[in-house]
Amino acid sequence: MPLRGSLRSTTTILVVAGLVWTACSRASADEPKPKPENTISIQLGEPVPPQKFEHPPKFWIASVTDRSGNPQPMMVMKERGGVFLDKQPAGIVKEAIEQSLKAANLLAPDAGSADLVLRVYLFHFGLAAGSGLDFFGKVEFSTMVKNTKTGESQEVKAVGTSIAKGAVRKKNMQKNVEEDIEEALHDATRNFVRGTQLKEAVAALSKGTEVAPAGAPSDTETPKPPSR
């Protein structure tokens, strides 16, 4: 009897394990995978003109870190076969900010020649929760702006949102999702480079480090007497 009970328990365990393995295999098979036909490319488009600074600094983006906690950051939609990005969200955000700073001659050629170093932390990129009929795009990040001379830092937050209607056809749906996320990216980039937070951060971090205008005598320079 003990042997028969032991065999029965072993058989039950094997059956349960087999059912679990089968369920996992089916779930894995149903998991959408990136393909050329379900992959979209997110681009900023035209650079966002940054605001005017009293003493224009040179920026350098040291890093963009994904803090969203999303195990599949390149999959922006799972339903209907999935919709995937062709690049990591962190890379897309980095390109968007660099593109706008470079167009305004505010991007340093390297970290060593920068006045302010940016470390960006990405919290959301893609679609937000919606009603099922509409797509809500959202891009959210926070940036630590650091003065390379003083070591002081200021935090600047930026959020971009947009809304687009859904679609019945898969092709139209992907197009709407792509345009929606691009609009949210543009909105977040604009809120960063043109926002009040960045202007105040640059002003606070630049105190005491402004470069004297060309031709102006420094504090230690003794003015030469006029020649006769």
C-alpha cells in the first residue's frame, strides 16, 4: 500500500507538471514577436527650438536610463499581434533631445567641453491606459542637470501626452499609434527644452560661473593708462 500510494503521488506530480509546461508553451507561442510588418519607427521630426538663455551654455547628455520597469520596453502594444519599436525608448529620447540642442548650437562636442551635463531618467514611453477606443500616448522623464565646474545639480521634469483615435484595420491602427507616440515625444521634448524648469535650473547653476564678455577687463587685470 505505501508503495502504491507513493506511485500515485508521483504520477499526480508528473501530470500537473505536464499541464503547467503545456500552458507555458501555449502562452509563449501566443506571445507577439517583432516583425517588419508590426514594427514602427518613432522620430522627433523637426527639432524643437530651445528657449533663449542669457548666457547660452553647452549641454552634454551623459546618459539616458530607462526606469519604467517595463520588461519589454520595445513592445508598445500587445493586442492584435503586437506593435513594436525599432529602437530602445532611451535611445529615441536621447536622439530627440540631442537633435533639438544641436540645432540651436547648444550641444557640446564632448563631455569635456560641456558647461552642463544631463542625466536623463525615463519613466514612461509609449501608450498609457485608455478606453480601448482611443490611444493615449505618453512620454515622461526627469533630468538631472549638473554644473561641471561646481558639481551642483538641479532636477528638471518633463511630460508629453497626446491622444489619437483607434482603428479597425491593423495598418491604420499602427499608423495611429506611431503618430500618437511621436506627438507625445515632441510634446515632452518641448516641455524640457522650452520649459520654465530648465530655464530656472540653468540660471541657478550658472551663478558665479558666467564668462566675462570679450574685451572686458577681469577683476585682477589692471587697466592700462591711456597712451599720450
